[in-house]
Amino acid sequence: MIRVKLQYEWQLQPGSGHSVEPILFRVLYAIHSAGSLAGAARTVRLSYRHVWGLVGKWERMFGKPVVKLNRGRGAELTEFGQKLLWAEQLVQARLAPELESVSHEIERVLSRVVEASATRLALCASHDLALGQLRDRLAHREGLKLDLRFLGSLDSLAALSKGLCSIAGFHIAEGMEQPAAAMFRRYLKPRQHMLIGLATRTQGLIVARGNPKGIRDLTDLTRNAVRLINRQRDSGTRVEFDELLSGAGIDPAAIEGYHSEEFTHLAVAATVAGGMADAGYGIRAAAAHYNLDFIPLLTERYYLACRRDTVEEPLQAKFVELLRGTELREILSAMPGYGTAITGKFYDVSDALPARRPATAVARSA
């Protein structure tokens, strides 16, 4: 089996040879969380002397202090240290999904040459942490592999309709089916397609730890000095957010940062964590990833769409079996805001994306 892992590195100056050691960012995060060098050393499993030396080395290289020692009160990151850590978190949130997608694409192409049988299932899906974890687990063992590419919900369904993938992941908010359903059903035909439930997720406002701006609901986003970080156009999350604003009678033009966009839930959370925005709309699990506060606004259902005439093909049958197994439920149970009420169940398009009535499960054998 061929595995490809793409990485990036920080350099003080291109070609200088001074690449920032990845462990520095782990140490900075540990200091931020533990509040002391000794606590950080225990977290990263290095000696106090090693941590002290690493911090000192890079403070000299940067020409700026990154850690402030407080007599009798431990240690904390300086403003520069905080921004450095935020920058690394934002790079990870933005690049990690893209690097993973490219890595798996390279693996897929190379594997066609060396693997005797096709074991890869192509998925285009709205960004989701559980799907990413499932993909990564399968990558390290024999059998089914997921060629997962994160796109917006509408772009994923468009890819399915063009035959560019076998499965398309999208999500729709409970209680807001009618406006969004019209968009999604442009790409889904009830006689040709069917849906499989992945999970329910909680969406809401991601705000800084302690909620210093006192944000309580959508109307607070229009206040002066409150900055938003939004998701990209055509993403399912953007569709939901725009519907929420419309329902609340809020003009997007009244929100500072409405046109500032990120492409994943983690990138939105990282932007808030770094202090570059005061709020973002995203899933609870992304807020928890960065230890941020969260204001729940709605529950949504995440579906996986496929063609009816392919659902019983070997690879898709294995995938359905996986969706109904214990491993996915273990992944979902460990993520704040995720639920398993629809996991592994089949749905007709006309029922899951109704004009007037809620979705109901279709009885179907495994």
C-alpha cells in the first residue's frame, strides 16, 4: 500500500535554512493551556530544561519574546506568542483538509498501478470532522479507502450529478427544510438518488472563551466592534446562516465581517481563537476543538447522497455496513454536538427534503 503525507514548514526567510521546529507550536499551546513551563513540559513529555531552551532559542531567532514569566504565577504567552500560535492553528485549519485531499488523490492514482483491485470510494462532501476521522482510520488498514474531497454542500451534490464522485455529503437544518431543499433538489432526483444518514450536528455561534463581547444571539452580531468570520458561498453552513439572518430580519450589510470567508469549520474556529474575529457560525465540535464557547442555534441532519442503482455495489455496500457499525458511532460519540438518530438509515429524497413534512426513515435491509 502506498501512503503519501504532505507537510509544510515555517521559515524565517525563504532559503535561510532556519525552519521552525513543529514542537515549538506544541509547546506554545501547552503553555497557553497549562499556564506554566513545568506544566507544558509534562504535557509534551519533555524536560523543563528542554522546553526552556527551545523557547529561548526561538525568542532569539524571532527577536521577540514569546513567553512571559510571572513570578509566583506561572507563565503565559506574550501578544506575539499568541499571534504566532494562532497563525499556526489557522494554517492547520486551512491547509490540513487540502493537504489530506491531495495526499489521498496521489495515493489513489499511484495505487491504480500497483493495486490489483479497486478499493477506493470517491466522496465529495461538505466539511465534516467525523468523515475526516473515518477516512483517516480506513487509510491505515486493508480494505475500503475513502477518496474524500471537502467541498460545499451544493458543489458536492453537483459533483455527484456529473458523475465525479460516488457519494456526496450535505446537511440541512431541521425546521428550515423548505428554502434549502429547493437548492439541493436541483441535483437530486427521487427516482435516481437516495440518502443515507451520517449524523445530526449542532450548529451555532462560535465565540471566544468567556464570551468577552457578551454575544447572546444573532442580533448581537450587528453591534459595533463585533466582527464576524463567515463560511464561503454555496456551503451548506452559509445557506443555513443566511436563512437564520433572513428569519431574524437582519440585513447582512449590518454585520462587520459578513463577507470575510473561511472554507472549513476549523478555520472559522481558529480565526475566533486567534482574536481575528469575535464570532463565527459553525459546529459545536469545532468550538470544542479550540476550547471556545458556543451558543447553539439549531440542529441539522448530515446526509450522504448516492445513486439508487449503485448502493448495492461492493464498495458502497461496504461503506453502508461501516456507517451502520460501532466504529462510526464511537467517533460520533466522542465529538461534542454530534448525534446518531439518523446514522446508517436510508431516506428517500422526497421525504428527507420535504415540502411540508419532516423526514422519515425508509425500512430497508442492510
